[in-house]
Amino acid sequence: MGVTSRFPAPLARLIERLPQWPHGIPAALELNLARYLRLLPEDLSALEGRTFVIHVRDVGARFRFRYEGGRFRPVFGPGEPDLMFSADTAEYLKLLRREEDPDTLFFNRRLDIEGDTELGLIVKNMLDSLEPLSWTAIDRALRERIRSSPPPSA
């Protein structure tokens, strides 16, 4: 069963007026965890120095982060991102659950991609290559990461 409800518009307008910088913190933490667990591709050099925004339209939230020095970091100041994805919550959930692919959402005008076209294609292809997120996938990745990590030195 897909999610179709929209966030209440008056509440979304209120959220949009609030400071948006805190949203980048959990986004960066989650992406760094995914990188640590090797859920993201190993080579992210194409993202180096680039700023991204995930705009959740129906909630009025913008998640700003940057990939720098091999890590995702929240962005606290203003500025134009290199790449911005805009969609409603339901569309992002469909992407995460692999119920829809980015191309379908884009061509049906339910996902907007603005900014560097080449970078957008790279990120879209990365999204297409990821396995669906689930607790099972996270548990499997964590166990694999623990097995492959060297033991701590005394």
C-alpha cells in the first residue's frame, strides 16, 4: 500500500519559515552511516565539494548537506546548491522502498531535479544501484562491516 496523503499545508508553511539548517545534520549523519556500512558506492569522488538539497515540498523542509573530504557534512549557511531534488514525502518514501524509480517520478513530474545535469545523472544512477533500505539490509551491512574491520589495538 503506497503513501498518498499530503502534509497539512498550513503546517508546511510554518515549517518552511523556521530555520532550515538543522535538517542537514540528520541527513549528513545518515549518509555517513550508509557510507560506513558500505550501502553507498565506494567511489564518491564525483560528489567531492558539491552541495546538495533535498526539498520535501509538502513538509516545507530543506535538507542541505555537502560532500567534502570523504564525508557528508551539514550546510548551515545560504547559497545555491549544486543539485536539488524536490518532491513530496510520499514520493521520497516510494524511492526508498523501491516502489518507483527516479526516472518514472521525474518524467511524471513528481520529482524535480535542479542544478548540475551531469551531477544529477550520477546521483540518479547511484540511487538506482542501491538496494532497498530495510532493517535486514542494515543489519547485514553492519555485520559485514564488523567482520571486515580490523580488531582494535591494545
